[in-house]
Amino acid sequence: MFTHRITVFTPTYNRAHTLERLYQSLQQQIFIDFEWLVIDDGSTDRTPVLFEKWTAEENPFPIHYHFKENGGKHTAINFGLDQAQGELFFTADSDDFLTNDALQKVNRWAASLPANEKFCGVVGNLGNSPDETPNTIFKREWRDATLLERYPEVSVTPLDGERAFIFFTEIHKRYRYPEFENEKFITEAVAWNRMAHNGFKMRVFNDIIYIYKFLPNGLTSSGSKIFIDNSKGYGLWLKEKAQFCKYSTRMKLKMYYSYFSSQKSRLSTTEIATNIGASYLVISLMSILYSLKNCYNRFR
């Protein structure tokens, strides 16, 4: 069924100025049983021209480039899962690059997983350089964890920071991203949390295999605004996180209030209640509380 061990998957949008660094890092890989699958999410820059040039060059790996209408990274991932020909699905963003031994390590790590346990993939460390990471280093070479252990509500030692996630393609295909009309973002945590809730673990390694470059106009820099602007996806993530992390009533009420505060100017009470999985009455109470709090702040 699969023709390669690894699919290096890159969703991209107007990143012609950064893609060559990733391309060069793939050319330098020690392990070469991989494809580079690129889903262009509607770029209007020189990205198509670059790939016309690169696909004509001699490389030890095939490049599969597809252009689609802009719909957001999650739609590009869903599209990419349909096209992937690798057993492992490794998302490498267009503004980052890999260490020379990254795919060699990914192959070895995946092959070492115990067959009698429920793993959905492996995780490599991310660094500012091949020798420096802001993330916690484990006492042993690796740590087995579900991806719900990224949250302090679940683990007293949560997995911190940005990391490189590599999933078994067949498993990831079962956990696609919901797509909502007129919304162009949903956090990848929605799929990760669902995998974890269903009992899948990942083996998280200390080794740095992925070099991260922060861009001022990237998704990470958009912060909470990109969540707030995509109301249904944001609400779904919060609702399921509360369910999977077994929030107390107090924690749920705080979550409802926070979501209401971020959406009150754009959605009705009914829409807010539906998106966050709360009753109309509870969200109405959040509205009253919000008004009382504003009154107090004005007159104190």
C-alpha cells in the first residue's frame, strides 16, 4: 500500500522566501526512503515556480506538489493524508528545517516501538539550533505519554514546548480535522487529543531533529486571535479538552466565561452555547456575570 517509509509533509502558504532552507535540509538527509509531499494552500507568491524548478532537479527522493484553494492548514493536512504514500506522516512546516539525521532517527524510533502496545507515532525534539532546545530534557532517552499529557490538568510534569510529531499515516487518517464553513483554522490539538483519549501513546525523544524559526507573521505569532476568529473550531477544541481532561464544574464555568467573553460581539447566546457544549441558561448567566463585572469595573 505504501511506497515509502516516510512522508515529509509540508503545508505552505506564501512561503517562497523560506522553503529553500527546508528543501536543502531534505537533500542532506542520511535516510532517503521518503517522499516530500507539499500542499500549497493557495499561495500567490513564487511558490509554484519554485516547485516547477525543484521537481525537475535530480533528487534521491520524489517531490509531490499539489496546489489547492486556500482553506487553512488543517484542510491542507486532510488533503495531504489522502495523498501520502509513506507509512509515517511527518509534518515539517515551510519556515523550519530538519537536522541531517532527522529521518534516520524517525525510522529507527518507529521501528523500536513495542508491537503489543498502542502507539500512534513518535516525537522528536525541537531546537533553536541542533544543540540547543528550550524544552525540558527527560532523565532517560525518551518518555512514553499520551498527548493529553501536554496539559497541566492531566500531568504534573506536562510535555512542554513545540515538538516534532510523526504519526503512523494509517492512524492519522482516522483522525482528520473537522472543517467548518468560513473558518480557516482549527488547532492540531483537536486530532491529537482525540487520539490520546482513545488510548494512543507516543514515544517522545530528547534528540533535536527539527530546527524552528519563529516568523512574525506565522501561525504561532498570531496567538489567541486566530482561535477567537474561528469560533466553531475554537469551541470544539475547548469542549473536547474539558471532556477529555475531566474538568471540574468550576473549571468548566471558567472556560465558558472565557469563551463567552471572546465571542459575545460576534455570536448569539445560542451559537455560543452550541459551540462550547453548554446550556443556553449557563451562557445567559455568563452574560449577566460579564455585565455585572463591567459595571463594577466602571464604578469602583
